[in-house]
Amino acid sequence: MTRGLTLLLAAGAAAVPLIAAGQPSALTQVQPGLWEISGVPGSSGPVRQCLADAVALARFEHRGKSCNASLLKSAGTLANIEYHCGAAGFGNSEVTVLTPRSLRISTQGISDGLPFNYVLQARRVGDCPLSIRH
């Protein structure tokens, strides 16, 4: 991947593809590590996930899928990210940074042909265990 950003037009708004080397300005203070995510549909309690990049939370519904993401907006503590995962579906997420260790993710879209719409709360709870670091 290159460090350069190519502007794309998406739904009438300028969008910037997210690449491994770049991150929305709203998320620059968010630390990688072990995160606890609450509000996951179908889960009886919080889910823990080791994250190298907070942008991964924007496509939580499609975690583990190959997706292309575009930054629609990044201002202050808010990032709006749109992503497409081929036949697996697509989504749009608004990530609000409450603190560098606490996030609110409002996400909606289509996953495997069905609509989804929910809000997650994420908080950093520590460093990733050595056994699952990437």
C-alpha cells in the first residue's frame, strides 16, 4: 500500500480511502490494545478484542471480512466511515471519541443480506496479551 491518498467521490461527498498508514484525525489519540466492546447484538456480555487500529471498530459487524473503507468525515472527536465488503455487505459507522480510551460507535448497513443498526460502547482495558499480538 502507498502512503498517498486518492480522493474518490462517494454518494456526492468527497471520500478518502483508509489505508494502513493513515488514520482519521479524530482517532489519532486512540491507543491500540485490548478493548472491551458492549452492546454487541446477540452477546450476553461485553466482547474483548485486541486492536492495532481503532478504525477496525467502525466495521465491527464485518470483522474478519475483507472490506474497503472510506473516510467521509473527520472533525474534532467524530469520524464517519463508510465501508464495502463485497457480497458480505456494507456499512456506515460514526465513531465518537469520548476519551482516548472510550469510544461510541453507531453503525448500520447490510450484513449477509440483512439490515443491522446498533450502538456499541468500547473502552480500552489494557495491553494485548502476548499470545494474541499481531
